Amino acid sequence: MDSKSIKNAFLSFFENNGHKIIQGSSLLPKGDLTLLFINSGMAPMKSYFTGAAAPPHPRLANIQPCIRTNDIDDVGDMHHLTFFEMLGSWSINDYYKEDAIAFAYKLLTQGLKIDPNRLYFSVYSGNPDLGLSFDDLAYKAWQDAGVPKEKIIALGDEDNFWGPAGGEGPCGPCTEVFIDTGVPGDENSYELTGNFDTKNRYVEIWNAGVFMEFYKDKAGVFSKLKQHNVDTGAGLERLTMALNGLSSVYETDIYQGLNEVINSATSQVLVLDQEVKAKRIIADHMRAVTFILAEGVLPDKNREGYIPRRLIRRCVAANSRLNIENFPYNDAIDAVLDYAGDDYPHLKNNADIIKTLVMNEEVGFSKTIRMGEKAIKKVITQGGSVISGQNAFNLTASHGIPLDILLTMVEQQGGTIDVNGYNDAMKDHRNISRNPK
């Protein structure tokens, strides 16, 4: 089942179950200073959950483009992305946990035809220190839907308490769905080992219900909302990966065009982990940059503009890692437009400006990369493969190369950086800047 068929199945299911299908919002938050970019399907709907505004319908569903900047450093593994599309559904003071879980199980096993033997479910274990109890209602609802209790795992705050999206806002316990990427019941399974390995084997495919019961204020105090709400979210890329038995999101049809552009640009066979990671970084970041720049954001050193600048520079560094001298950025942008342009017409409408902005940023930073590579080689030649924190900071200060890119460049030349020393040097620099003698 390809990604567009999954989108259609998701929206059709919820429309047939009384939900109004609405447009996804801009990536740029409106009136919400807690976020640089929209990072979840519910972020544009905070006012509905608090009761400050009336929704167009008590049951809603859509597909929301999202940017998560806190995942930038993880991009290149199996499933982390900077940009993704979120399939979301909401109940605003309408149905609650029992119906939300019944909908989820029906969609997964009937609508998307996933073998229930491959599915596992988590519920909130509670936190006595915060006065939050075990979610026995969700636990029972999954059993009522037909799930054996052995496949329902209780997890804590980090995994099963969501939000808020930003420094304060609506939040609550959640219940998540995982798919087994191994062989059900084998010697490494959860049933036999008691180890619910969510890093490698059991992949989350859907937050099937964030139950918005609370409001968390800036002081970290929880208060009960006036109404109960349900927020669900499934990353399209992960869901497509899981349904098709693929080993990474980058193998899905979503990235087919981008992969063809990247593969044609390099003559070497990508075997090493760092080479595969570099390719994936380019694919994710070019997709993210295309969407961000289409919103009218300009690459810059401040606020929103810093993100596309950083992503483009990471692409330049990744191309250097793959020994690609003249990467076809325009072709990569066109690949994003070919896949997403019909669903997001503003991408095509802004294609020329997107290409111009990327080219300008790439040309300038490519010069920086070349100068930085020479400087790194000199430092390694003079002082050995372990670069001190101060020397690494000097490279950043002289050439404007962020630490994450600097780490990659140093690694390419067989070196490492004393990161703790780098952070100390950065702290000293900031203190001097604030308190000059």
C-alpha cells in the first residue's frame, strides 16, 4: 500500500465515521510564540481544546505537514525525520477513550488490513508524584476491542504522557500502537524476553489517542480542562514503512524521486553507515527546506530562518561526505514537487524562489566548507587526530561552521573533537561577550 493510498484510506475512514475533513495549516504558527514551526497535528488546534474557540465540527481529521527541529541530529537512522506529514483525527468534547480506541483498532485491522498479531499497544502507567493515575480506562478499552492484555504495555511519562506542544498548553496521557518488525513470538520477542525494544524492533506507528484532560502552565502546574478531547497522530512515513515491511522510511515511495536524484549524483556504492546516513540527510533536509522556503521563510541567522540555513548547510556537508562536487539541488527540489505538488500547490507556485534561495545559500557555504576542510587538515597535522575543544571552537568562530557539521567534517578526515571542551569554550566566549572588560 503506497503512501497516497494510506492517506486516502485514513481520511475516508474518519469521514465515514462522522469526522469533518479540514485543510492542514501553514507550517508557520499563527499567534503562538511557543513554537517556531508547527510540530504536530494538534498544534494549530490548541484553542479548540481549551474551549477558547469553537471548532468547525466536534469531530475533525486532516493531514498536517510538520517540522520537528529537535530531531535534526537523529536524522539518518531508520525513522527520524525533520519534516513529515501527520495523519490526525480529533474529538473535541465529543467521544472519548472507548470510542477513540475502537476506531483505532478497526482502522488498523480492517481499513489498513494489518495483521493484529503484529500489533502492540501502550497505555500510561501514571505518576503518583504528579497526582496522575494509571490509565485503566484505556487498558480496558483495548481489551474490549479484542486485544489480549499481554500485548498492552504500561509505560511512563517519557513515552505515554504527551505535551504540551510548546512551553505550556493542553496535554494528557496517551495510548500508542507499535508494529513488530521481527517474527512474532520468536526468542527475541517481548513475550519471551519481557523487553519491549522500541529502538529496533517494535516501531511506533500511531499515537492512537492523546487524551487532553489537563492544561500545563509555565510553572509546570497541571489543571483539569473544562472539556475532554482526543488527539490522534500517525506519521505517514513511518506508517508507510511499517505497512510495506521496509527497513527505513527512506525506502518508501515518498522518497523514490529524491533517492534517484541522490543516487545519480554519486558514482560510489553507498555501503558504510556514515555514507548511508549522509544520503538520508540530503533526502530529508531537501524535503524540509522545500516546504519551509515555500512558506516565505528566508535562510537567516535568526528564528525560523536559522532552520533552513542549517539544513542546507548540512546538505552541503553531506554531499562533501559523499564526494559529490556539483549536487543537482534543482533536481532534488523538483523531486519533492513531483511527489507533493498536487497536494500542496504553493510548492509549485514558489518553485523558482525556492531554487534561487537554496542555490545562493549552497554557493556561499560550499566555499566555507572548502576553507574549513583545509583548516581541519592543518589542525590534525599539527596536533593529532583528537582536536581540542578550543581549537574546534576556533574553527567555528573563524569559518562559521556549526558543531554538528564540524563533527562530520572532522570525522571525514579521521579525527574526533573534544565536545565537552568545545562547549566550555563556547560558554567562555558567551560570558566574555556579555561581560567585556
